[in-house]
Amino acid sequence: MNSPTDPALLTIPPYEAARLDALRRLELLDTPPSEAFDRITRMAAQLFNLPIAAVSLTDSDRQWFKSKYGISHDTIPRQLAPCAMVAATSGLLVVPDLLEDVHFRDSGLAADGIRFYAGAPLTTSEGHCLGAMCVLGLEPRQVTDDEGQALKDLATMVMAQIELQHALGRIDPVSGLANRNQFIVDFNDMELAEPAGDMRLAALVSLASPQELSDAQRVMGGGYLDEMVRDVVPQLRLAGSGKIYHVGSTQFAFFAPRGVRLETFRTQMQSWLDARASHGHARFITTVTVGIAPYTIGQTEGLDLLRNMHSAAHDGLAAERCVRVFSSEHDAILQRRFWLVNAFGAALESRNQLHLVYQPKIGLRDGACASVEALLRWSHPEEGAISPGEFIPVIEGTSLARATTEWVLAAAMRQMAAWRHDGVTLQVAVNVSAVNLEEPDFCDRVLKLLVRHGLPASNLAIELTESALMRNPKMAQATLERLARAGVQLAIDDFGTGYSSLSYLQSLPANVVKIDQSFMRNLACDERRRALVGTMIKLSHDLGHKVVAEGVETVEVEDFLRAAGCDEVQGYLHARPLAPNALAEWLAARAR
Ligand code: C2E
Ligand code: MG
Ligand code: MG
């Protein structure tokens, strides 16, 4: 036990610089309260049956409480604090009565009515004393040997907790920074300690795009990324004032100071990026982006916050050296897309979520229906009907595009075979995605399916949008020429909405041009639009194509189209897309 003999001990412990460095490296100062420490502090107060206990860390000029019980302030001046003496001597200190003690008689503690103090040193495995695990009372008191030992044990438990937090699973071995796990732990502690409903900000710095990372790894190996990380850590300390977390291989996150405004924070981050660029850190040329995400205490989950920051930083890739703020609308779209892809994958495997409906095309000269368009319908067990206008564009960007077209082709051909069996000959048009044309075996698969169902190739038409055709014109051309030679019909869908070159369209083996339904709206009262549609019909005829108008809903539009020489119409005026049974009835009714 120490008795305070040398007043110098009150201020400067030996090896103070190394001690402070050890304390700072642990990144404990000014971190939020943590239940892991509070538990030990409560236990200390109970064990001694005293009103006050604390885990008190000795910083250069203050005692800062990592955990406290029975006191309201977070910090007291280091000078004249008994804990500072524990740090200086690395030994158990007991002051039975502060008023009787020559050094502490005049300390702030005594003025606050505190009479008793006992503190055990918090010593690291390297021998640095960080501060004290202390208990305080309002009456003078003695400490038994057993109590002294118990206090030392509690101090050891605190140190075990500190070292545990700093060890495996919490610290990134490359950067030495707290990792993603620690980010979540600290975030959860903050949620418990701070006022619910407070809006805060956090930022994620991403050092490179996924493509750059993959390239760097292939060319230079993983060591290169480690070097990049070590290189950036000192610079990151300039970007954020608080603790920095290493949350992904080349991603770092930190919480913005409390109360900072979004615009201020965004400007700060942008200045950091600009400064970094102008200092010419040319060793690593990658796209550095910053994603900022707001969060609300008590409402946001730590993992969601990380994901939001990630998503914002990823959006930042669109422009170099960019700071992006997370937008929940954008996130909702991404979430929905993600859900659609997963749910549609399941739908393809299910037996009853997908089916085809068929919309008739009617000849304007004879009023006959010789062909229909197959349209996909998805009925989700919980969500109900989901429109192809929503899910098709999402699916087309994924590997499901192949399986989807495969499913539609197979279902359409089964139906065509059934109709043929019943003596009904209908050409069926199937919508095909751009990516399908890039599948090397697409043509073979289509032709094989026709053979399997005993169908002539001319029974099948394929509809492709202008933009699909323009995606990879050479590939599209080759595939389509093979299909056309086999006798499969080709229609250019949604004509007039894309930017296709006329000379390219002319070179395609297309039989049909389908004028997009957007041109049919307001046709009756829009002279210029009528002129446009008239020109499209004439042009298509000149190129040798048959013309179908989509989305025809009124007699006036149909009359105009007939006069303009259009060959066929498709639209609600005649029929909505129909299930096979309903189509059979519709055809029978027309025949009558
Ligand atoms: P699309 O190929 O241009 O199909 C025509 C769309 O117009 C269909 O919408 C049809 O229901 C709708 N429609 C028909 N007549 C009228 C009308 O008079 N007024 C209005 N307002 N709309 C009419 P749907 O079925 O919602 O399909 C939307 C798009 O989704 C299709 O446009 C097509 O691009 C795509 N799609 C549908 N099924 C498939 C499929 O099996 N595979 C692929 N790749 N795409 C498909
Ligand atoms: Mg179509
Ligand atoms: Mg269309």
C-alpha cells in the first residue's frame, strides 16, 4: 500500500510519455460507456457497500472515467486526484480519510463531501499503469486485506476486458485499427448511452473500386493492398477526429462528432479528399470515395448503418473523388431489386407462380387473328401479381435472364402444341432479352425445342426491342440470321423508343415492326404525332416489314391506322392479354 510521501508522484509518473502512448493506442479515451466495464464498476460499489465507484484513466491533464457509478461528471482534473497517484506509483492506494490527508485535504473530492478513497492500479501486460479501479465513500473508512485484494482483482478484470477488446476479433492485424466487430460493439454501446431519437452521421472511406481491388490483387498480390492500407491510416486520422474503424479490406468508417451538420461534414470530407489528391499521393492510384449515412439513435441497426455507408460510397464511384450521402429512396429501390431477383429465382423453381397470357393481334384488312403475343405473369404467394414492367428489366440484368426465356419458350411451345392438337393454328410471339442473343447456344436451344414439340419454325416469332438489338449488334445479327434461315419470325418491339440506326435495322432479317404504344396516346388530337406514325408505317413498308401497332385502345386510333396502311393492331380495344381458356372462348366468339 502506498502512503503519499512524495508530492511529485502526484503529477508525473516515470516513463510518462510511453505510458500515455500505451493509453492512447488502446483508443479508450472518450469512447462511449460500455456495459462490459459498467458491470465491474457496479460490482465494486456493491462489494464495498459504497455509493461511488469508477474505472478512471489517467490522461495527460485529467482523470477520465471509462465507467462510473454514483458520479455525474466524466472527468476531473488530474492534479490532486488520488487516481493520478495510483497511476504514478502503480500500487494500491487507500486514503482512509481525505480530510486527514495532507495531499488530498484540499482536493475537489473533499470539497464534494467525499472522505474515503481506495484505488487499485490498472496495469497493462507491458507494465504501464493506465489509471485506477476506485471506490469512494462519504464516511472515513478502513480497508481489510481481503477488500484490498478484491479491489485488485476487479482492476485485473477491467484490464482483462481492455486487453480482450483490443485483442483478437476486435483489431485489424494490418492497420491495428478497431475492426467491423468493434464498430458494431461501440455502436450498440452508443445506442444504450445516448438520447434516443438523436440524429447522427457516420462516414465510410473506400480506397478503391471493386474492379480496381480485383485488378490490384491479380497484378500485385494481396501485400499491395496491405501497403495501401498502412499508407492511408495516418491520413485518415486527418479526416475523422474520433476512433477509426477498419471495416472492410480497404474501407474505413468513423462516427461524425455529435452535433455536426450534414453540409459541414460533407464539406469536411470533400476537403479531405481534395487535400489528399493535391498532395499527390500517387503511389496508389485508385478511386477513393466517401459515403456518408445519417442514423438515428435507437432506430438504426449497426449493420444497416454500415450497409448504407457502403452503398453511398459505392454510388460515389460514378464521379471520381466523390462524397455521397446515402439516400433512403435509392436504397429502397436497391432493396426491392434485390428482393425481386431472389423471389423471382424461387418463382422459376416453383410450379405455380408463373404463367403465360396471350394477347391477340388482329389484321386490319380482314379482321382475322392469326397470331398472339405471349406475356409473362408472376403471381407471388404474398405480394400478389407483380408486373413484368417491374421485374423484367431487373431480371434482364442478371444471370436469371437465360432461365426466364427458357421457361417462357418452353411454356409457349407446350401451349402451341396443345393448340395444334386441337386444330388451332396460331403464331406465338415470345419476348426475348438482349442478353439471350449473346448466349452462344441460344439458336440451337430454340430450334431443338421446336423439334421436340413437333412445331414448324414459322409458328414461332421472337420479339426484340430496338435497344436489345443495339446492345451487341454483331452478335445479335449472327444469331438472328440463323433463326431467320430456320424460319423463325422476328419482330422489332417498341419501335420508335430506341436510338437504332436505320441502316442497321434494314440489315436485320426482321419481318415485323411493332410501333410502340406510346405513339398511340393522343393520336386522335395530335397532328404531328399522326404524321410521325404515318411516316413510320411507310418507312417500315418500304424496308419490307409488316407493321403492327401496339396499345390500340380506341376505334378512332384504329381507323387512323387502317387509313395509314398499318397491317395489324394489338390492344385493349380488341382484347387484353388472356389465359389460354379465355383466348379459346374469345376466338370462338369471334368465329361466330
Ligand atoms: P411488350 O412486349 O411491348 O408488351 C406489350 C405490353 O403492352 C404488355 O404489357 C401488354 O399487356 C400491354 N398492352 C397491350 N395492349 C395494351 C393497351 O391497349 N393499352 C395499354 N396501356 N397497354 C397494353 P405487360 O404484359 O405488362 O408487359 C410489359 C413488358 O414486359 C412487355 O412489353 C415486354 O417488354 C416485357 N415482357 C412481358 N413478358 C415477357 C417475357 O416473357 N419475356 C421478356 N423478356 N419480356 C417480357
Ligand atoms: Mg413484346
Ligand atoms: Mg412493345
